[in-house]
Amino acid sequence: MSDVKNIVVIGVGLMGSGIAQISLMAGYNVTVVDIKQEFIDKGVASIEDGLKRLEAKGKLSLAENMARLNTTLDLSYAVKNADYIIEAVVEKMDVKKEIFKICDNNAPLHCIIASNTSTMSVTEMATVTNREDKCIGMHFFNPAPLMKLIEVIAGEKSSEESMEIGIEVSKSLPCLRGERYIAKVLKDRPGFIVNRLNAPGSIYFNYLLDTCFEKGIPFESLDADYGSGGPMSPLVLIDYTGIDTAYHGRNYYAETLHEDFRPGKALTKMFNEGKLGRKTGLGFYDWSKGRPKPDFSKIQKAGLVDHDVILAIRLNEGCRILEEGIASGWKVIDDANMAGMNFPGPFGEGIKNYEKYLKRLINISEEIGSEYLKPCDLFKSGNFVDMK
Ligand SMILES: NC(=O)c1ccc[n+]([C@@H]2O[C@H](COP(=O)([O-])OP(=O)(O)OC[C@H]3O[C@@H](n4cnc5c(N)ncnc54)[C@H](O)[C@@H]3O)[C@@H](O)[C@H]2O)c1
């Protein structure tokens, strides 16, 4: 058992405020740090708001929780008594490294430094410290109080003990929508488990977008093919999170995994024209009058999307995750996906009929001309079936 009592959350934005809230709810003393008082005030208001709603339901005492919250603009001072640090600042490697360095210089020797990065190498952040064994990744999903999954990531030099403490702290953080699920990520690879599993779908998606673009098929017809399985259809969701986020995300995977991830013609054009979705009022949809609610029963389908292909691509990527030793078995991958994305992973369905999916993948990789979408050796062999 670790002796973590004092947690410091660095960056109290969207993620940091949620992480601080659940750390308080778990009973820790929490210090939040940011670069401007106005950011701290906004973060604290968000924490307070979350706790107030729970107090109204009789679940906790706001005053008791807030009494354990401290705030400061001084990072060196903040970490003096820290047992566990969670960094949740902007996704920029140089900023994260600077923070890791200050933490290393000022925090007690036993203190773990965890990063909530969604994409970057924890191994690289750790290199600026003299405690590479005590640096890990701790990837929350948004919003942290509601999403069950936390991926705890081993950097190249993270010790088993640090991973155990990371997992123990993660397990202790309440989830307001069911039981917390912790996925142990054995290797520090781009996208970790869940984002990686779902990333190559974007190669197929780029291809479909470009097909629409070139043939003059309305984008909303492609959206109608996918349908609205979740709260938002895929194109509304991309608009909502930002065309720029999708564009940068694809370039990130192009640089770290394979060139085939590069954004296609349609997405690049929209990015270059500043049609970024919700934030600019125009993307695939017009957002000037609020969130678009396309009525798919009235929109003609493009007839392009093959759902078997989507599953085949995810199954193949799951096999790559196993091949690379990132997860211990396919059940972790499926469970992590459900906990992080609220929809099933590919193995439960895919294993039953994997040869069918293998054929679909071979066909689509040839049709698109994508090297990356070709089945990996583990998928071809079928041996993953026993790697539960
Ligand atoms: N937003 C998501 O859905 C999501 C999901 C998982 C992980 N993440 C990761 O979490 C991290 C934070 O993302 P976010 O969406 O909360 O961003 P955000 O912009 O909402 O918050 C970042 C906060 O960090 C502060 N900050 C910046 N530099 C700082 C410094 N040097 N010292 C202290 N504070 C500093 C900013 O002022 C801001 O308040 C990123 O690494 C991101 O990749 C985000």
C-alpha cells in the first residue's frame, strides 16, 4: 500500500479541475496550480460546482471537501510536500518537460510524477528528471469524474512499484457513472490503448470523406451512413471537437505511426480555409444557430460506409497492440474501450468470425491502397484468439 495523502494537480483547466474534484472526493489533500489567478478561480469554481451538485444529492459535504483544497501560482512551493503529482497542462512537450524538471527539483524523493498527456511520450518527459523510475502516465478521459477509464502508462524506465502506486491511486478516485476501470498500459506507445485502437478508423474515414469531396456527394449523406449511434453523429462530433483537432491528430499519428494517417484533401481544405466547426461557426455543418441536429431519416445515405470494415480495422489494430506488448490481453483492450468510449471493443464480436473480417480488411486495404491497413501477422495467424 502506498502512503499517498497529498496530491498536486498542475493545470486546473478542463481535465485538471475534474481530476482535482475526484481527488478531493477520494479524501486526499489537493493543491491545484496554474499560471494565472483567473484560471485558478475558474478551475476552483468548476470543482465547487461539481461538488455542490453531489452535496445536493446528499452524497458529500462541500465544506469538508473544499477544506482540503489549496491553490497556488507557485509550482515549486506547491510540490514541497507532494506524494503524488498529476500534470494536466497544455499538450506541449517543452512545457511539460519544464514542469517535470521543477517538480523533480522540489518534490520529496518518494513523490510520483504522472502526466495526463493524451498523446505524448512519458518516457521523454521523464528524461529531464533524476527520477525516471517514478514518472508514469495517467491518462484520464473527459470528463474525468464521469468516464470510467484511466490508463496508467509505463514509461521505459518506470518502476513496477511506481506503476502499482499509480494504479492504486487511480482505483481510489471515484467515478460518478459506475465503477472505475484501470487499464495497465505496458508500453509508452502513441495513443496508448484506446485512442490507438480507434485511430486507424480515420484512414478509412479520410478515404470516404475524399470520395464524397471528389464525387460531389454531400458530407451529411456520409454522416447518414454512419447514423447517430451515440449522442452525436461522427461529422457533428468532429465539428464539435474541432476540425483542427482532427487535423493535428491525424498528423501526429502520421509522424509517430505511419504516413497513411495524413489528413486527406477534404479535411486539409477545410483546415486551410478556417472551417473548424463549432468554434468558427462553420465546418461540415452550419453552427451559427447552435448545434446542428440532422434528421437522418430525411437525408439520403451515401451508401459508402461498411461497418464490417470498421470492425476489421479495429480488430487489426487491437492485434497490433497485442503484438507490440502494449496490453496483456484482448480483454483489457475491449474492457478499456467500453470504459473509455462507451462502446464495445472489437474482440468480443470480431473473434467469432475473424476470417470474414480478415478478408474485408485485405480488400479494403487494397481498394484504398493503404499499407497500414493491411492485416498484421498476429491477425493473419488467428493466434490472438487465445490471448485473452
Ligand atoms: N480535453 C480532453 O478531452 C483531454 C482528455 C485526456 C487528456 N487530455 C490532456 O490533458 C491535458 C490538459 O488538457 P485540457 O483539455 O484540460 O486543457 P486546458 O487548456 O483546459 O487546461 C490546461 C490548463 O493548464 C494551464 N497551464 C498551462 N501551462 C501551465 C504551466 N506552465 N503551469 C501550470 N498550469 C499551466 C492552463 O492555464 C490551463 O488552465 C493535456 O495534456 C491534454 O492532452 C485532454
